[in-house]
Amino acid sequence: MTRVLLLDIGNSATKWLSLDSRTEVTEGRIETTKIVDALKPQLKDATVLVSSVAAPALQNSLSADLATLCRQICFAQSRSSVNDLVNSYADPERMGVDRWLAMLGARRRVAGRICVVDAGSALTIDLVAEDGRHEGGYIIPGVALMERALFADTDRVRDSLPSGASIAPGCSTAEAVSHGLLLAQAGAVSLSLSHAAASGEAPEVLMCGGGADDLAQVLDVEVTIAPRLVLEGLLLQAQIECADLLDYPALWKAYHDAFEVSRSPR
């Protein structure tokens, strides 16, 4: 049996997805510091594919701990090109690997021009031309970072922010903050899309990250929510670079069957 564990590691939280050739699929989200203890059953004898933006010291510690349990471990890196996706950075490895893999996953799904939005700790917006060339992108503080910055220099006790997605003018300080933060995120995405449309075909928007659902609700464009884009890109890059490690056709079938993922013909 082929078993693979995919990890999308951040400094505080990690998304994981376990696949095997018997079509068993499980996934979750855990604190990064608890990966080894929480995922011991999934790690045993597995090939582990990793996308990590964790601090180097944390990544090195995790790598050593994971290696004691799994069969093999492979860390993804941003590349100058994979398939027809071409990195715009002069030094490709300086691009966050999560951004790179999200674009790679999106490129597998969509044949035309795309805009990949990751609404996580940071809001990242990346444009990819129809021919696969990365046109550039934006990195903006996420909602939680904006909130902390807004209240960092005030001693006022604030109400807890309301839940729900709205950009209506707030009728309390809490509403004004909550709706204003989402408005700022939506405005950034909308302006970037307007700028992109002025230079060519309007891109198809794919969105991932914890804030994707709220953000998509307030945008006036059609959005495809694809919460596992980074993991899809991770599996695809491993298939290309480490073709002999795993039974990739069986793993992709398990993935597609579990999540009903489709892609445009290339």
C-alpha cells in the first residue's frame, strides 16, 4: 500500500492530508508544535511531503522528529518553473513556497489566466497568465494582523468583534472594525482584479485560506473556493520531481474521489 502524508506547515498551525492507494483520505488542522504527537499513526512508514513557511529553527526540529517515524520526507521548494508555470522572481526560492504551490495547484485546475488569493495570516494575491507566466503578486496583512495593529497602541477595552461576513457600515465600534477589516481585504482583491482586467483577459479567481469564505461572500466576482490548493500543488510537484516515490495515479484518484476536484484539460 502507498501512503502519503501532506503537510502545509505554518509557524502556528498546520494543515495535513493523508492519502493511500486504498482510497482512504483523512485531513485536519493542528498546532504546528503538536505534529509529531498528533499524527503518529499517519506518519508511520509514510512518505511525507512538506510545504513549510515555519521559522528555520522550528522547521529543522520538526524535520528531525518526523524523520524518526516516517519512511522518507521531502520538503518542497519554489522553483524557477514546473510544467508551464514560470516564476517571476529573479531568485525563485525567495518566493514563499505556499504561494508557489498554490499557483501550481490552481494551474492544474484552470487552463486560462488565473488569480490565486490566499486569505490567511497574510492576504496574498498572485496573477498567472494564460501561458503560465507569473505576472506578479501582492502580500498584505491578513485580518488578524490588521486587527492587532489597530488595537496595539490603545488602552481602550474593546468589544469582541462580531462574526459573519459583512462590509455594511458598522453601527458600533466592534462592527466598524470587523466590517472595515473585511472591506480592506475585499478592496485589495477587487482593485487588483480591476488592474489585471485593464491589461488583458479578466482572470478566473481561485481562493484558499481560513478567511476565504467570508471574503468570497463580499466580492462582486465569481470565486472558486479551493481550500487545499497548496496541498494539491505539493502533490503535483512531488509527482514531477520524485516520480519513483509513490503511486501517483492511485493517489490522485483517491483525492479526486474524496473532494470531487475537477480540472480543465491542458
